[in-house]
Amino acid sequence: MSDVVRAALVQATWTGDTESMIAKHEEHAREAARRGARVIGFQEVFNAPYFCQVQEPEHYRWAEPVPDGPTVRRMRELARETGMVIVVPVFEVESEGFHYNTAAVIDADGTYLGKYRKHHIPQVKGFWEKYYFRPGNAGWPVFDTAVGKVGVYICYDRHFPEGWRQLGLNGAQLVYNPSATHRGLSAHLWQLEQPAAAVANEYFVAAINRVGVEEYGDNDFYGTSYFVDPRGRFVGDVASDKEEELVVRDLDFGLIGEVRRQWAFYRDRRPDAYDGLVRP
């Protein structure tokens, strides 16, 4: 079996309503499948605006159960139709007062494999996420999919190296990092942190950002989504900083073993010396 996996991601502009936003992503997924993609991931809370630019109770209306809510059910049908693995970031309600920033992972036959809940929740101007989301409590799952072992790390999580490492220790070959980040805050880190994480943990990363200005604030989401390999090299071009784009790239998973044998970072770890990292 070939080690090359054709993978896709979508950076999208907000359409103004959930139905048209989901429909647009369905069409991107169908186009990715026509181009031979076997896995695709969407941006953070893909079926809604980035409402965390404000703190208003009306925005709890975007939340739905996972996996039994309408969006994940619809994405399971899409996975069956296209034969692709799909990473689906949504606003999850578990029960009254228990809300999470979540990504469901669906296998190529439509099977719901599980969810990742964002661990690190920001609370700064334009990113008032603690108003809406509890910290993730579902660990660092890596999902055994039709294309290999896929993990998820969401937006602000990317600033914390511990989760990247845990996903690697759990066997990840490809980690999707759905995000919503704007030009004025940490744009200079966007093409630094994820490549560094790919190198340190020796796997592929799919970095996805929104694009454009939305109705609930003045954050200018700058796109520039990309895939990066375990040597820290971009796989093909980085996406536009202004336009919506479907990105499809071939990822050679054989490179993971090659890099791990050559650089041997996992061999040379010293977990016996790291106790201080987890002390309060």
C-alpha cells in the first residue's frame, strides 16, 4: 500500500448563515474527493461565525450535541458519499451549562470515531472564549482512520507544546489544527509554531485559518493555511491571505519513519527528568 495520502483542508469566508456555510463546505469536500483527496479538515467552529469576538448569550444558539447533532449527522452522510475522512470542528453542548470547542472525527465510511475538545481556552480582546467554552476534558485522542492515525489540536492550543507532544506519543501521523486567528495578534507566529511542532514531534500538520472580516467584530482573519511535513517544510504553496481556498496536497507518510530514524527525537526524550513541567 502506498504511503502517500492525498489530504485537503478548507479556509472559508463566513456566508451569513449555517445552512449555506455547511453547503459550501460540502461542495468543497466533493471537489476535494474529485481531486483524489482521502481526508479533509475544516476551520474552527466551521458552521458558524467566529462569535467569540463578543460575549453575548445569543451565541449559545450555535451549539449542538456531538455526535448526535444535525451537523455531525450531515457530515457522516458526506463522508459516506465521498469516501473521505472528515475533521468537523463545531460548538458542542454536552448538557445545560457544559459547552466545548470540539472537533468530531468521522471515518471514510461515515463511522463517528470520537471527538477532541480544545484544552486551552483564551480570554483576551477579540477572543472571549472562556465566556462560551469549558476546557477540554477528553484527553489527546488519536483516531485510527482509513488514511492513518489522525489527531486534532484546536487554534490557541498550538501555543502549548505539551499537547503536540502527547499527540505524537499517541501515534499521530497527521494533526489537523483548525483555527481562527487575525492579523494584529500573532500573525508572525503562524508560519513558525506549527512547522516547529511538526519538526519536534515528527509528523504532518494541517494548519487551517479562517479568512476575511466577519459581522461580530473587526478581526481580519488572514487565511494562509497550509500543510507542513515532519522536516518543517511546507507541502506546496501556502494558501491566500485574502481569499477562500481549498488546499489539496500529497503527504508522504513514509517520511515520518525516515525522519524518526534520522533525528531520533523520541529515542532521546528524558521523561524521567520532566517532572517539573507538570508541577502547579
